[in-house]
Amino acid sequence: MITRQRLPYATLFLIAANIVAAFVLLWVPNLVNFYGFQSSNPSIKTAITSLFLHQNVLHLLGNMLFLAAVGPAVELGAGRWRFLTVYMLGGFAGVVVHWIFSQKIGITPPLIGASGCISACIAYYSLRYYHIKVNIAPSIAVPVYWIILIWVVLQIGGAFINLGSVQAGTAYWAHVGGFAMGIILSLTFGAPREAHKERSKNMIGEMDGRSPGAKLAAANHHLKSHPNDETALREKADALAKLNEPDEEAACILQLMTLNIEGMEEELLLRLDRINRLENIPSLKRTMLADRYKTSLPDLSRLLLLSVIRVMNDNQRPDALFALACLDCDEFPENAGTWLKDLFANYPLHPASDLARARGWNP
């Protein structure tokens, strides 16, 4: 699942590069002899340049259509640099496999085209999005990996049929080599793991319209393999709230807080306050959090400090009383007086009382 829409710049760049190269080839057809991959005279340079040349418009359009179909999904799912790695290494692997099998023929035309690159992207796509179903008829849908499996069988079959031919044709072994590299890189980059994670998240979403219990079960199932997944933890907390399980909800919220997700802490603290579970956070940490928010979110700071002073035998209580007095001295002087009276009466020898006296606040 792609959570943030953005342009697939790398895919667009590769399509543009292939189209530009195709126009250049129209003007200078002999470039194939210099930049196409020659099995009889292999080189790293031509192994790369050959990936951007195509023998005709149909060849170009076929490859670009497949690239436009799967490229954005791979790029946005795997990341730009991983996508480019899959594309280039897949193309290079296709060239190498083509070169190995072309030795059986002896004479072969120059290898050109991005078919190995596209095959690698198709392979990555097949493992990253294996759970997606594709419509092959108005009421018939099959998992995407069945379509890919049929494609692979056709490529291998075409490769063996063409193996003894010396005529120019489709470089099926380049397709197979690119596909194999795509599989290897998808496993290296954890594409199946990401697919499983996405599938579990989709399951939670499907349960959203059902009972809170079903939603909780789906979230727990997902968290078994992805214990720190933010979305699943949020869904679990929401389900527990609907089931009126404040202790378990608080435990879930505290787990979310350990992820240190930017901008989320304030929301989670307020949620703990709503279910009267701020005390589940150690008092020292609450006091430190109150100090952090005393300027930006004074109301939240006050809530945290009040939760500390409610427990009479808490070691942090005198520090919390002093912090409350500092927080309220200007805007709520009467409240500040109350906190100071409590501080001086119950903790006259505590360092917090000494700090208050240093400020000129006397009992």
C-alpha cells in the first residue's frame, strides 16, 4: 500500500531516456553496431548502452508500456534508488545470461532493448504485490503471481524454441536473466515481507466496518509479525477503547509512545489523561515531560504535574508542586499560592522548598 502519492520521477526519467535514444537511433541507425551488445565482442559499456536502444517502434512501445505499468508501483513501493538498482542490475543480468546462451549459437545480432530491465521490475512487482488480484474477465480475478507465472513459462519456452536459430528475434534469455535478478533483489530488499505487512494492514481495514472485536483480532494478528507497526497499534487502541478496556488501551498507547514518532506524543498523552491512565507513566518521566511542554503546551504540562501531586507519597511530588507554582505564578497566582503552601507544609527541608525561598516565595 502506498500511503503517500508522489510522482515516480525515476520511472519517468527512464521512459524519457529510452524515447530520446529511440529518436537518436532513427537518425543514426548505425549506432546499434557501436552501442548494441555484441556477444562476439562483449564489453561493460555496451552491456549498459544496449539497454536504452530499441530495434523498432513496436519494440520500444511494448517495453515502455510495461515500464509505465509496473515501474511506478515498484518505485513508490521500494524507493527510487532501489528501483533504479532493480532496473539496471536486471538489465545487466539479462545481457549476461543472453551472452552465455548465445555461445551455443556462435553468431547473433547485437542485443538491444530494455527487456531485461522490465523483466526485473515485473519480478519485483510479482513478489511485492503478490496479494493483488487482476481481472482477466468481467467476473474472474486471479492473483497477480499467476499472470507472472504464465509470462515466465512463455519466456522460457520461447528461449528454448529460439535457441538453435541464428535469426534475429526476441532475446528471451535476457528476459529470463532479468527476471531472475528481479527475484533475487526483491528477496534482498524484503519485498515479500513488505507485501505481507501491507496485506495484514488491509485485513485490519476490512475489519473496520465490523465489530471492535474483529478489528482487535486483525490488529493482533498483524502485530505478531510487526510488533511496532504504528497503524496496527493505533487500530488496536481504538478497538480497545470501544471495548472499554482502559488498561489494555493504555498499554497500547505506551507502546506507541516508545516509537518516538514526531508530533504524536502530545496526542497520546492527552488520550491517556482522558482514560485516567497518565499514572501509568513513571512520575519522573511525567515531571520531565511537563518541563518540556511548559512553554509550548502549558495546559498539557499542568495536566502532567497534577497527575504527579495526586499521589502523596510520590518522590517527585515536591518537585511537581514547585513546577506548578512556577507555571501558575503569573496567570493563576492563587493556584500558585496553594501549591507553595502544600510544598512548605509537607516538604520544608526539600531542595524544591529551598528553590522557592530563593525566588522570594516564603511560607
